[in-house]
Amino acid sequence: MITYEYPLNERVRTLLRLEDLYDRVTFFLKHDTPHDHHACLSGMFEILEVAGRADLKSDLLQELDRQRTFLDALRANPAISEEKLDLILRDIDRAFTNLHGLSGKTGQLLRENEWLMAIKQRASIPGGTSEFDLPSYHYWMHRPVEARRADLLTWMQPLDPIHDALSIVLRVLRESGRTVALVATQGVFQQGPSEKPAQMLRLTLPEALACVPEISANKYALNIRFLVPEGVQKSRVFEHDVAFELAFCNL
């Protein structure tokens, strides 16, 4: 099965983009070649750009606090495992404390590193990090693998609290969804507004099914078209009934 997630507001859209960037950085950080570490550094620069939103930190703190209050109120529920509840609350408390401890703009220490910012500026130019443009970066790329990895871990450290916080928020958001089985007649599905507006849709299809969803949603209607992924050709509707699962997620 393959799951497509569709954000229905700007805040969730930003969190999903950041999650993808953190996953990419983590992947390339585990590998050893200079090209892997260049990709890791490029991902870190993208995180700086996306996480630089003025209200991101306050949004995450507010949501973590709301989740903490909600979960703490469940202690009296006999159906809830107190041990699991304590583990989740400890994760939230740690993420809240670390995020609250960040001062200034997200990644401010990195922004004050002139060497990194010179690389970031050149990286926005196609081929701009060539050895003749940035000889000091070329030298760094030839340092031992563990030395490069240690530098990357140090540079990522100020960005880790954002990652921890958004991971908890997105986990809670995903687990909030109630999944229903639906059918798109001849590749098209339409539905009126739900009673409670969702913040994210999660659509699941069998991987063997040769179509992809095109989702359009607002407070009035949800429209899904399943298209044939034809590469260079213009997309066309998959003209067969499509059975799929859909979850409406809300914090």
C-alpha cells in the first residue's frame, strides 16, 4: 500500500515539508561520500529557509501544550495505559522544554556562521559550489568521513528541537484520523463538506494500482481525480473504479 498525505492548511503543509527535509538530511548523514554530505548540507540549508517562519516555533509550542493538557486529563480513564501515557507526556515535556529554550530566530547560530552562509549563497546557483568557487569547501569535502559527519551533527543540533516537536505533532495528527473505505467511480470522487473541517487527508492505495490521486479540497467540497502517471504525456483520468481508503485527520 502507498499513502498520499494532503495538507489542508498552511501550517500542516509547512510541517510536512520540514519532515521530508529532516528525513532527507538523516538519510544522507548516514552515508559516507562527499556527495552524500553535500546533499545533507543542502537539506540543512532548506530546513533553515522553511523553519525561519516567525510563527513556527510559537505554533509548535502551543500545540504541544494543548496536547499535554488533553492527554493529562485522560489519567482517570481506566481504558488508558498509564505507563504509555507517561511515556508520551515525557516526550512532549522534553520537546516543549528544548524548543522553548531556543533563543532568537530558528538556526540563528548557523546564520551567524559566515563560512556556512557563503556556501548556502553559492549553493543556490547551479554548479555554484565548484572547487574554484569555494576552495575551502572543497578542502572540507576531502576531510575524513567522521570529521565531516561530526561537523554536520554539530550544525544540525540547533535544528533538532524543531524536528522533535513537529514529529510529535504530526504523529498525533496522523493517529487522529478515522479511516473509511471508499470508491471513486471511473476515477472520480466527490464529497460535500464534513461536520468538522480536517487539517490533513491521508489517502491509501494498493501500490500495484497504476494511478495517482489529484486532490482538491476546501471548506465546501472534496474532489479527487485518479490520474494515469504517464511521464511526459499529459495526464488523463484513470477510467476505472478505484477502491481506496481515506482518513480525515484533525488535531
